[in-house]
Amino acid sequence: MKLLSSLRSRIFLASALLVVISIGAATYVVGARVGRELEGSLQREIASTGRLVEQLRTTRAQTLTMMARLIADAPKLKAAVDTNDPPTVQNNATAYQEQLQSNLLLVTNKSGGVLATFGATPRAAAIVASQPTVRSALQGQEGFSLIPQSAGILQLVTVPISIGLARPEILGTLSVGFLLDDAFAGQLKEATGSEIAFGMDGQILASTLPAPQRGPLAELLRQNSRPRNVAIEQQEFVALRQPLAPPFDAAGEGSGPAALILRSRTEQIRFVQALHTELLITAVVAVLVGTLLSFAVARTVTQPLAAITGVMREVAATGDLTRKIMLTTSRRWDDEDARLLATTFNSLTDSIARFQREMSQKERLSSLGRMSTVIAHEIRNPLMIIKAALHGLRRSHLESDAVREIAKDIDEEVARLNRIVNEVLDFARPIRFALAPADLNVLCRESAVAAQAAPGPCVELSLDPAMPVVVTDAERLRVALVNLLVNARQAVEGYAHAIAVGQTSEIPSASVRLSTRHDGSLASIVVTDGGLGIDPADLGRIFDPYFTTKRGGTGLGLPIAKNIVEGLGGTIHVVSRPGEGTEMRIDLPVSPPEGGHA
């Protein structure tokens, strides 16, 4: 994948992924933990509310029982009940009803007949009188019962009315009842902060919730006593069923009277949703900040590496070992590893440059050794000819024609010696260039004329009229170009000689062609000949000093041409096939090379 191909991308993606995973995990853990804590807190609150409701109900039942005992023990009430006269009992019970402010007060005689009643119709009074608690009270036992009513659940306490201590005589019963209605549920709501409902036999009889919202609560009356979540008209509650009296089955379920405590989860849900939203926004901001920091860190790591590799590529492309890596990182983000790498690379290039200088010195000494051998060989022959000519001049009676012939030989050999010395000096000493704008087409015409000073094949010109002006050393370039043209003409002459003596029957495809062309920032000069070509075994050695296949050659013409071209910032390329000729191409930069070349 190209996305992972660079070190910066890998560092950035790894850091960003780490940030996303870390922040995402932290957000999830925090959100889940807060949600669990809120659920636990809500469960604890509703359990505490259930205990409080049970405590209030029990306290109320105890108070109600105590008040019923006190009234049942009143002498006036006992005397009235003993008369078994309902008007008399009704008149006496009125004062007690005003004190109790109960929802129901019922007095029966010893046979269970109703003597007085308050807060109930005759039919309702008959139903209450038939309750098991009344029959138990007639047997001398106190009773407690819950009776469903249209407005709630009637909490009823029944105590016997008796006289005597050792063998009490039961005169009748007293029943006092209070309703668990909407008002009482409202009082519990104020005390607990929860919605309260009372139900029995699968029906909700009283509640702090409006009547339309009571329907879903009936199902909760048949559930066990564990808290559960319930939705009522787009509101969420935690509901707890608090039994008011048995019976129950093994699972804690029953259809008896029960109180339902509902704790709203709506605020909690809103809080959790708001918390999740804030956590999400915080996570997004943190991810963005972390991503930017990851990119910045990746950039601080890779920017010095990019500077280092850029210099490395330039050194590899140009071979300029003087280029140094200069890191421009700030003091805050100074990368010790990158600085160490840059320092090591600079030291390495210095070492390579020093090694090249040493090798160049050794190569120069070796070249001087070979050069001395070549010079000794090349100079010996002209000296022998000159010596022989001088011996001839010592003879007497020489004719003037013979003297002129001997003088000509001496002059030719002196010129040959001078040419050898000049070529050796040109190769051995550093070349100094004088750069100036030059027209390569004009330079090529002048070089062709100079190369054709001696008899031989002509040079065909194919010059690009759009050739730009090139900044170069025209005189040095002319020397290199003349050497190439002379070699090309000699190659064509050699091919023609081979045809003449019968060594080959092939006819050369062309003589010598000199052409120019340009491509952007490069200008090219191409010398093509139709000679014999260069043997592949010799092609890699043609630019070695003193390597030559021509009789009488010094082997310095092509090395000198290569030194000139490379000193001008250019390159020289050779393509040759035996029997097809040779092409030599000089590529020069249009702009001047930086610095001076020697």
C-alpha cells in the first residue's frame, strides 16, 4: 500500500490509531461506568424508598391499632355497646370519630351486628362486619386487614370491646380504618420523591400518577419484588413492588395488596445522554488534537530524514562529495538521532573524498609511470631518426637535395616530439576553464574546418537552427571536438583502406557527420562515423590514458576530450558496433556549471 510506503505515514497512522483506540476505549469505559453507577444509585434509592414506605405504613398501622385499643377501652363506649341500642352507640361513637378523623369507624355487638358506623354505607358496613378480622375480634383477638375500595385500599384494624380481666366478656368489636388513597400516596411522594401507587387484585386503586398512566402499572402487581424498568407514556421509571400483606408464592409473586414505588429514570437518561454527547465531543476534539500532534511528531521525525535523503540523492546523482547535510531543526525539536546520522554521513563523504584524492594521487603516480614508459618509447624513435640524420649530415660532398631531405626529416621528428610533449602536459596538468556564452553551431563549423586541414573524408554538418547559446569554454571544447572528429575521419579512412586491400567487401554507410540538438536544459553534439567500429573488448578502455589501437598514437586524445567535457559539467557517451560505425555524443548543460572546474 502506498499509504504505508513512507516512514512519516506509518508513524502518523500508528500514532493516530493509538490515540483513537485509547480515547475511544477511555470514553466507552467512562460512559459505561457512569451508566452503571447511576443505575446502581437508582436501585439503591428505590430500595431505600421501599423500606421507608414500609416503615411509614407499619408505623401508621401501629398507631391505628393503639388508637383503636384506647377507644375500645373507653367506659362510655362499653356502656353504650352493652345496651345493644344502635342510636345510643351511634351518639357515643360520634365524639371518637371526630377525634380520630378516620375514613371508617364501625362498632358491632357480640353477635357481629352493626351498632354504629361512620364513613361507610350500610352495605359497605355489612361487608366490613363480615370480615374475618371482625370474627377474630369476637373471639378476643385483634385483627388487621386490607380491603379494596374504589378510592384506594382500606387499612382496617379491629379490636374486641370487652370487660373484665381474668375472664373478659366480649361485648362487641371496634373497627377503625384509614384509606391508602391518592392523598396518602401524595404524602409519601413528598417524603420520598418517588411516584407511589397502591393496587390489589390486579387493579391500581390509588396513585400519584394521572389516571391515563395507571394502566401499565397493573401488570407490575403480578411481578416479583425485584426492581424493573418500565416505560409509561415516553417516560422511563424504575418500579419496585412492595407487598402490603401476604400471600406470596415461592418466587415472591402474589396478587395481594401492594404498593408500587416508581423512581423516574428520565432525568438519568437525559444526564447519561448529555454525558455521552459531551464525552463524544471531547473524544472527537482529543482525537483531532492527538492526530495533529501525531502528524507533528511524525514530521519532526521524517523532516530531518527527508533533508538527509535529499542530500544523499544529490550526492548520488552528481557525485559532489562536498555537499553537506545541514539540519535546520529548532532547539525544541532537536533530533539527536537525525543529527548523529547527518554527522556520520558528512564524515563518510569526507572520508570518501579523502580516499578519492588519495586514489587520484596514486592513479596519477601510476599514470606518470606509464606515461614515462610511453614518452620514452615515443621519444626514442624520433631521437634515433634525428641522430641518424645528423650522422648523414657529417658525410662530405652531400648534395643540396639530400641536405634538404635530412632537414625535413629532422623538422618532422621535432614537431612530433613537440606534439607528444603538449599532449602529455595537457593530460597531466589541471585544466583551467574560461566560461563565456558560445554558439555551438559556429563552434562545430570551426571544429569541422580544423579537423579537415589534413586530406581525408569530409565532415557533414546537421546543425539545429534553434540551438540556444551555451555558457562554456569554447576553446577547450573545440580541442575535444577536433580530437573526436580526427578519430572519426581516421576510422573511416581505416575502413576504406580495409576495403582497398580486400580485408572486407562491405561499403561504409556514411563518412563523418557532425550534428547538434537540444532538449530542455541539455545541449548535445553528436559525432557519427561509418568506420569499422570499436571491438566490444576495447569499448570500455577507450578513455583510459595511453590506450590506443593506432600505430603512432599516444592514447591521450580521448582521455583529454573526456576531461574537458566533464570539466565543463557535461558527459560523453559512446555507442559502437563492429562494421556499423561509432557514435560519440557530448551532452552539455545550457547553464554554466556551479563553481570552477579544473
